[in-house]
Amino acid sequence: MHRILLAEDNRLNQLVAIGALNHLDCEVEVVDCGAKAVEACVNGAFDAVLMDIMMPDMDGYQATAKIREAEAGGRRTPIIGLSARAMDGDRETALDAGLDDYLTKPLREEQLRAAFDRWIDVGAATPT
């Protein structure tokens, strides 16, 4: 079972993501803003973070930068950006900001499975 942090401020989007993650046999911790995502990553270990790009108080790019600062010299947690936008260049902007991948909403289970196949070592789940 993989531990996933979901940083998403919209309740409906949280429910969609949680449903898909449950089908993928993941344990999910949910936070509703970037500051809480940073705190959760600093205080806990996750196999991956699903990071909404547009959140109040601290957006996904800012939160990712803070997480990367905290990880300096240590384990790098895969951070997968989530956005309802699908504009040209958004993926490149996300990758340049330190995210490892970028998915568009609404999330689909197949998208998540493919991203996890790219970024999570299947045999190395974080202990719960």
C-alpha cells in the first residue's frame, strides 16, 4: 500500500481523487492548502504527492519549492501537479517549478496509474 498526500482545496476534486486512489490501493492523507502540504511532507513520509496547482494561501508551485528546500540532500518525493488548465506550456512550467509530473483534471484512474508507474517504486511502499 502506498501513502499518498493529496493537496487539493476543492471538496469534489478531493472525492474524485480519493476514489481513484482507493482503487489503486493507496492510503490517502488530504490537505486543503499548500502550507498544510508543506507541513505534512516535512513531518511525514509519502510515496508521492498529488499537488493542486491553484490553491489559496500558497499555490502548488510555492508549496513544491518549500518541499524541495526541506528535502535538500535527502529523499526526493515525487510530486505530481494537478490542474484543471490544459494550456500550452503548463506542463513545462510545472516541471521547471520542481514538480515531477503534471496531470489535468478531472483525474482519471488510468492517468494516476500511469504516473505512479513512472514515479513510484512498486516494491518500496512507505511503511504505515
